[in-house]
Amino acid sequence: MDAITQQVKQTKRPFVLISVMLAMFMGAVEATIVATAMPAIAADLGGFSSYSWVFSSYLLMNAVTVLIYGKLADIFGRKPVMTFGILVFLLGSVLCGFAESMTFLIVARFIQGFGAGAILPIATTIVGDIYTKEERAQIQGYLASVWGISAISGPAIGGLLVEFVTWRFVFWVNIPLGILSLLGIWFFLHEHIDKKERKIDYKGSILLTVSLSVIMYVLVEGGVRFEWVSLPVLGLFTFSFLLLFIFYFHEKRIQEPMVPFTLWKEKSILIANVVSLTTGVILMGLTSFIPTFVQGVMGYSPIIAGFTLTTMSIGWPIASTVAGRLLLKIGYRVTALSGGVSLVIGTTILVTLHSHSSPIMVAVGSFFVGVGMGLTTTSFIVSIQSTVNWEQRGIATASNVFMRNLGTTIGAALLGGILNSKIASYIHNSSVRGSENYTVDSTNLLLDVEKRSDLPQSIVEMLQEGLANGLHVVYIVVFSFALLSFVLLFLFPRDKRV
């Protein structure tokens, strides 16, 4: 305890916090900045059919490595694992910028995602190490603000780089940020690592990586490359669950497991992780489908659509900052429940939307969901980090990040599948003349102003109604997950106070 106290005193906390926030910004801005540049990238490199894999490859590797990095940070310390993650991320960024084909870019994104898996969980764990229970609650607000800033600045930075320089700098802009973050962590973070011999669970790592990679691959490609009800999907799911079954019994048997399942016996961690899964689905429901609704159904511009989604990124850090104070006054459970109420309010607004709704209403619903995410995630992280000791804080934090990542991936597959099936059914049953010439993919025509103007008005209305009908069902499902999250939060332990 004395050694850890001494390490915290030696550590220059403000500089470490800035370094950690720089690393998190580098990872967070990557999603929005690349999305903005993708049309220019596709036009330059070709290979439009592989468009989605530029995102999927990054997200897949990010998701499957989170738990492993968390455990390694508990064994070797935060500094070397964080350094490795940032260096791999920067290598991937350099390679992305030099890509001359879509295939090369996708491979480079795999490398980038492999490094990114270390950044968020280890950055959050470092904060848990160097700040006290009381301070953590407030610092989480600063970390959450990184996501808000990246969501707002990412598209602007990406647009400027594409317009005035080249899309390659969208990836290279990470390099100075990463270098500054590395310098700050190495010079100002001081750790005391227990030198006792620790065994690395290589077999468990391989089983976990392969099984999760297969699951993520199916969730990404299901309904696109493969029909959901098909032999390939059934075979891959069976294979992955078999590996997870073997992994579970392997972890129960060894002395130092990669994923200690005893953590999940702690009720606060169990509830926090399960709710993180359900809120991950809600998060995907917003980020993926709000812009589509505002542009395709309501007929507004991409700028307006972006604004309605940005309010979530504003609400999240504000709520995280407020949560820091609430945790001290009313505890984890009531703060998290307040977030659950906000999620229900936000998704209720989304369920009531129709083609003549105001974008302001969409923005308000989005804001409430952001507030809900800020209150719940801050409660979860601070609660988890206060429940475990240093040697388990890395994997405990990573498990929560992983469950939210898994939720967003499941949400993309589940909600995307529901939307496509509802639109297809609506078009198939339509009595509008010429509707038989249109498919689910025709919905894309609504998002292009020029192509939309070339369509007959009756077809535009049919596609709009089909899209509105599908998205309405999607938001009913999202509302159901918000309601489920709220109910589960009642199971959060009462005595967990900061």
C-alpha cells in the first residue's frame, strides 16, 4: 500500500491525465473523421464493395483484444501495455495513409484496431489508479468530454483535410497526438509493479481471440454476405460457442485465468456489465439510424442530421460531469437509475417521431439518450474500479468496455436486420405502380438529393413510408432495451457509495 501511495505521489497527475485524454481523443476521433473522408477514399482507391470493412475491421480487432489488454495491464502494468497499444495504433495509422488499394487499407485498419483495443480500457484504468474514489467520479467527466469534442470536431477536421490537403492526413493527424501522449505517459506516470512471477494464459488468450473474432465476423457479415438463417452462419456460431465452452472450463481450471469469472460474482460488476450490453444496443440505434431518419424520412440535409446526433455527444460529457457530483451525494444506484430514466425518456421521444416531426424533437431525444449514457457509464466505471484491487482493475474495467462494444455490434446486426426486413416487406406489399422495380437498396436513393429528385413522387413517398415504418419498429426495439436497462438497474446494490 505504501509503495502504491508513493507511486501516486511521484506521478504528475495533471500531465498523465492530459496524456491519457490525448490518447483517448486519438482513438475516439478516428470513427468520425474516417467516416467523413470515406467517400473521397472510395473514389480514390475504388473497391466500393469493401467499403463497410474499412469500419468493421477496425471495430472487430478493437473489440476482441480489449479483455486481453486489460489482463496484461494487470500483469505487466499499465504503462508498457498502453505504450504497445499506442505504437501499434500509430503504425496502423501510417500504413493507412500510404494505402494504394482498398485491400491494403483494410489490413492497415486491422492493425490500427489491434492497437486501439488497449487505449480506452487502459486509459480508464490509469485514471482509476492515480485518483482516489472521490476524485474518480469527477475525472470521468473530463474523459467523457473527449468523446463529445471528437464527435463535434471529427467531421470538421476530416472535411477540411479532404478538401484542402488529402484524405491520407486523416490518418496521419494521429501521429503527433500519439507521440505527445506517449511522452507524457513515459515521463510522468510512475508505477510500482509487484515483481512476483506471473503466468500468462496463452491458451486462454488464443481461445478467446478466435471465438470472439468468429462471433464478431458473423455479426458484421450476417444479412450481408450470408443469410442469417444459413449453414455458414449456423456453422460459424456453433464453432465459436464450442470454443467459448472450452475457454470457460479452461479458465475455471487454471490458477491465473485470462478472464477471472469470479469478478462476475460481484453483483455490482455483473449488473454494470449486463446493462452496458443493453445500452450498447441503444447507442447503435442512435448513431446508425438517426441520420438516416432525418435525411431519408424527414428530408433534411446531412448537416441537420449531423446536428441531431451531435446533441447526444453534448449531453454525454455534461451528464458525466454532473454524475461525478451526484455519486458523492446519492450514490451509484440512484445516479445510474437517473440515467436509466433519461434513456427511457429519450427513446420514448424517438418512438413518437414521424415524417413531419421537427428536427428539434430528434435532437432532444438524442440529448436525453446522451445524458442517460453519461450518468450510467460514469456510475459503472467508478463503481467497478472501487470494487476491485489494483491487480484486477485492468480486466474489470476492460470487461465493461468489452460488453458495451459487444452491445453495439449486436445492435448493428439486430437493428439492421429488422430495418431491412421491414422495408423489404413494405415494398413487396406496396400497391404503388412500379414498386416491384425497387428493393431495400433503393432506400439509398432518398439520401442523395439529385437521385431523389429524379424519382417519381409516388415512389419517393413509398420509399419514405417504408423507411419510416422500418425505423419506427427499430426505435420500438431500442425503447424496449432502454426499459430493460432501467429495470435491471433496480438490481444494482444499494450500498455502493463513493
